[in-house]
Amino acid sequence: MRRRGLGVGAIHRQQQTEAKYKEKSAEIAKEQLTKLSQQMEVFREKLQEFAIKHKKDIRKDPNFRRAFQTMCANVGVDPLHSSSNFWTKMLGVGDIYYELAVQVIEICIALNHQTGGVMPIDELYSRLIRSRKASSKSEADIAIDDIVRAIEKISALGSGIQVIKCKDTYLVYSLSREVDLDQNEVIKLAQEYDGRITAIQLIDKLKWSINKSEKVLNNLTMEGIVWVDVPKPEADKIYWFPGLFKRI
């Protein structure tokens, strides 16, 4: 015996039921979103109260400041977003990074003829500390994390300053143009060899062909990022990144 399909009335009732479920689901979702927004707003207010209470620690202590930045990120607050927002007006947090960014640019430009536009962040940090102590420009202590944040802010403006993660440290680029992916790999590898590299090492470590290795190294040389040393006529060329020398 053949089964009869659903009648028009049954189909209509089913559609009405589904519509009610969708309506109720949307209502619940809206309520949950409203509650979540209210909770986030309360948390932001508490965060502001915390910031006012610990204003001095946030400005002066880099570790405290890093923890505070993490708290802000968790609720979608960026203390550096605008120079006219609450955080900058009340805490001067943004001012710390704007001031630091200017100092980073000054040091990088002054040293470009020595570094070729590539410098370990530790070296930049030590020079910043000496510069800030000498000029007494700021009472705030700084950490490597502060430098990274400052550079990330100014790099978005096309300043020519970049910070690149390199294993457990960072390299700072201050170049007229962005390096390509191949050049970046060479710089990172050179960092592991005290700032020097050869075509043979690129072939061995990166599995490149001799033609590609020499082409990338030649481009870096023409751009003034590396220096070339030929110890003997028959020896392999050694390409040095002056900014990665341990002596600098």
C-alpha cells in the first residue's frame, strides 16, 4: 500500500513551527549578545578604573605595561589606537610609544650607513637606553616588547621600519623598500652565523640552486645591505651583514 504524502495543512503547520523556532532562536541570540555587550562594557569600565589606579606603574614598569596591554587586547581595547582617546589622555600610554617610535627612526637612520639597514633588536634596545638616559627624554622604562609595539605602529604608516621575528629574537629593518621572501630567508640564516653567509650555505641549508643563491646575494649586495669579502681568488665569496656583526 502506497504511503500518502503530507497534506497542505500539515506542511503549513510544519512551516509555522519552523518559523517559530527560528524566531525564538534569534531572540535568544539577541539576548545573549546584549548580555555579552553589557558584560564587556562593565569590564572596560573596570579596566579604566584599574588603569587610573595603576597609572604610574603602567607608565614606568615595562612588565606591568605588557600585562596591561594583554588585558586590553582580551576585551578589544587598543590603548594606542588614537592620540585623543581615554588611554592616551589619562595615562600617556600612547605617548610612550609615539615618543619611542620617533627615537627608533632617528637611531635607525643615523646607523644605516653602518648597518646596511638590518640590526638586531637587542642592539637597537641598548642604543635606545643610552640615548634616553643621555637626553632624559622620558621617565618611563622600556623593554624589547615596547620597541616591537612601537615599530609595528609606525610600520603601518609606511615608515620603512619593520620588525621581523627571527627564532627567539627580532631583527629590525630600516630599508627604502621591503625585502622579498628569499632575501628575508638569507638575512635570518645569516643571523645564525654571526652576520655572514655564503652561497654554499644557502645551497646546503635552504636547498637552493647555485644560480638562485648567487642571484639573491648579488641583489642584496647591489642594494647595499651586504658587504662582499673574497679572502683568496679561489675561495668562496663571504657576504657580510654589517648590522649583524657582534662588534656593533
